[in-house]
Amino acid sequence: MLLVFDWDGTLMDSMAKIVGCMQLAIKDMQLPASDDATIKAIIGLSLPVAIQQLYPKLSLADGQRLSQAYVAHFKEADQQPCALYPDVERVLAQLRECGHSLAVATSKSRKGLTQVLSNLGWQDYFDASRCADEARSKPDPLMLNQLLAEFSVPPQQALMVGDTEYDLKMAANASVASVAVSYGAHGRRSLLQHQPLACIDSFAELLAWV
């Protein structure tokens, strides 16, 4: 089976860093304040789309400046890398040993994903990956469709694991089953509206659904 994972909020505990860095960037730009819950709600979208959703009246130039400010703050904050969620490394290793193909579909940039994988020493850990600057933003199914084509597997032989509505919508749009995790950006109630196979409270529970 092809197992496709979101990164932030699913494998890595980076929610607080993402929210904090966006708050700093908003302050830099002297934009109207946005609360943490609103920022968490747009996690999972590509950065340009997320910024447009936060500030729909922002000019293209100011949106780009906000994006640049966020990236600068995140790069500085990420000198202290985030931790993986409990059991992630053990479970992924077990899934690999069982012969499953592992892939990542993330709203991080390619540069950002390469950096975090390097920090972990995981440069060759996943069989494939797709990033936000290589495809259309979730929930568009392009990332998943590209991965399905790369592995030559039908949607019925794939599973998407993610923490946001955008992950689950992307899976549905690609006719791929999904498992939601409840500990990331979006809450259980909103996740269950998209009918995942399950909404798990710890990564270790994934083994029961693969």
C-alpha cells in the first residue's frame, strides 16, 4: 500500500512554531491582529493561499512581504528543530518493514522539507514527496494524483494521513481513503465531517488501520 503523510501537525509537532512565526510576521507588517485559532485554521494550505485567506484584501505585494516575513521568522525559529510526535519514528519504521511505500504530501516548500529531513537524517527515508511549490495547494488532488501515478497504484491502494480538513478533502478529491489525527491543527469535530476511516488520538493507533 502507498501511505501518504502530511508533515506539520501529523508527523512533526510544529503547530506552536507556525502560529508564533505568523504572529510575528503580522506584527512586522502592522496588520490587523489575528488570533491563534484563526491562524491554526489555515495551516495545511500553501503559504500564498493561507495568507490570502487570512487577509483577503491584502495586495499581492503586501502578501508577498508577509510571506517573506513569515519565512524569515520560521527559519530563525527552526534553528531549534521541532520534535516528531510520539511513536512516529517507531511506527514509520514498522510500516516500512511491512513493505508499504511511504510518501509525504506537504504544504511546506521543497526547501523547507529538505531542511527538516536533513535535520532528522531522513534524506532518503521516504520513497517520494510532493511540496506546496510543486503542485496546487491542498485540497486540490494534484499532489496525490502525482504520487499515485509515480507509484502506478490505483486510489484504492493508497491511504492519506493528515491533521487538517484540507488533507482529508484532498484525499476525497483523489478518491483516496484517509485517516485523520486529532492532535494537530484542526479539531476532531471538523475532521469527522469529511468521513475519514478513523480519527486517531495517537500516531501508534495508525497500525490498526493499515
